[in-house]
Amino acid sequence: PTWDGLPLGSYLSLLDMLNPMHRLWSDGRWNKLTVAHGCYWKKCSFCDVSLDYISRYEGASAETLVDRIEAIVAETGQTGFHFVDEAAPPKALKTLAAELQRRQLAISWWGNIRFEKSFTPELCQQLADSGCIAISGGLEVASDRLLELMKKGVSVEQVARVTKAFSDAGILVHAYLMYGFPTQTVQDTVDALEYVRQLFETGCIQSGFFHRFACTVHSPVGQNPAEYGVTLLPLPPVPTNRAFAKNDIGFIDPTGTDHDALGHALKKALYNYMHGIGLEDDVRNWFDFSVPKTKVTRHRIARALAVAHV
């Protein structure tokens, strides 16, 4: 990429909410690069895994990446980098960190990952030493049943240990959170919020955002709805002269859960957790209506963290 001729100092920085990771996205300028094109996992059932930007995975060598980084720093005079991968591979980040250290190149960088157990405390510290200041990754719904249905390839306890390793290395951790996934019940949602509360309480994560699940026609849910217990609604007709992309598609979830009502409480709780407020409170207090008590034991995450990272 090149920024030759662009007035880089003339762009405005914006801060639309008090969210640590959102501030990184919008406040200030970062050089954009990818460690690899596509996603090496490409199995998540909510994701557009059938499209090229996910399905075609191609990596670059650490030497090539650092050559590009040096060229961009020379051109822009700016040493901050945002790796905009769908999920940067642990092995690629390890070799990138080693090459940055070998060349003694001082930059700050951050990007998106999967919470793989190969992110050991030692690797997280190496990434921090190479300039990593933050990572974001998908916890989605903190429920092992739903994570398995999503084909996410992680468990809640694994996410806890990996995020704690990053946090202990001084790296900001942002969790993508989801609600409204097919078959998700009110009990699932309350339990997921309790897990999120504990992740904040134990210092595993510092930032997060709840996204309402949207079914897309290119995702496994959209292509095999019966496997996920839902029925798709017909796509609305679109005049030919106004057609652009038919992506999101409505569906009927047999649980009948009012996810919109639950979403307000989830977002309110998360906003407060990011400010250290309400971390000792019963999660039911965030809801304006009666919800069941969580089935998650109060110190489940703390006990998971006591187990050695394997």
C-alpha cells in the first residue's frame, strides 16, 4: 500500500463511546496491513465462510511483512499498525514478532485473533515485547453448548486462560460478544453474562461489545438452517434498479426468546463492567424484568485460571 500524496495530518479523530477498543479504531491513525488474507479456521457457523474474503487463505512471510512495515514507516513517518485480518494465525504472529525483534524495529501494533490455546503466556509476552498493545477476538456467546454449535473451536475456560495470558503481558483484550444465536435461551443469555462478569472481574478482558446475531445467506446457518433449528424467512423483493446485495436474511427461532429485550440489559451491564462498576452484583440486577438465576458457579473462571495453561 502507499499513502503518497495523501494529507495524513488533516484527518479528524473521533471518539463516539467510552470503549477502549473502539477508541483505538477511531481516535488517531493506524497504518493498515494484513498478516494473511482470509481465515485459517473458516468454520464458524455465523460467518460468511463461503465467500472469498474468508475462504481463500494466503499468508505472507515475516520477512515480507516487516519489509512492508519498514517501507510504510519511511513513507508516513508513523509507527502504529493495525493488522486487519479476520484472525491472525498464532504461528505467523510469532514469526512476525521474532523478525521485528531481530531488526530492532520499534512499532506499536494490534489486531484480531482467535483465542487459540497456542497463545501461551510466553508467546503473549513475546508479542508484547515486539510492540503488541491490544488484541480483539470472538468469544461470541459464552456457552460451551453454543460455541460447539457455532463450530467455534474454543471453550469458555480456554478463552479465559488465553485472555488472561494476554492481559498479564500488558496487552488490552477486547471480546466480540454475541446474543440471539439460534436456540439461545434466556437461561443461556443470563449464564453468558455471568461468564462475562467473571472475565472482567478476574482481569481477563478490559473491553467488549455485544452484537446481535444476524443470519446471512453466505453463512452455514443461512445455507443449512435446519441444522441450527431455525426456519428462514423469504427475502423481500428488491427492484432491479436498486439491487445491491442480498445478505442478511430473517429467520424464525423456535425458542421464541425476546432477544431485543435482553440486549438492552447486556449492553448496560457491559458498559458498567468496562468502568469497573457492578462487578460484584448479581447479573439479574441489570434486567428490567424477571430472569432466571445463573447456573454458572460464582468463581468458575477463577478456578479455570488456576489450571496450568496447556
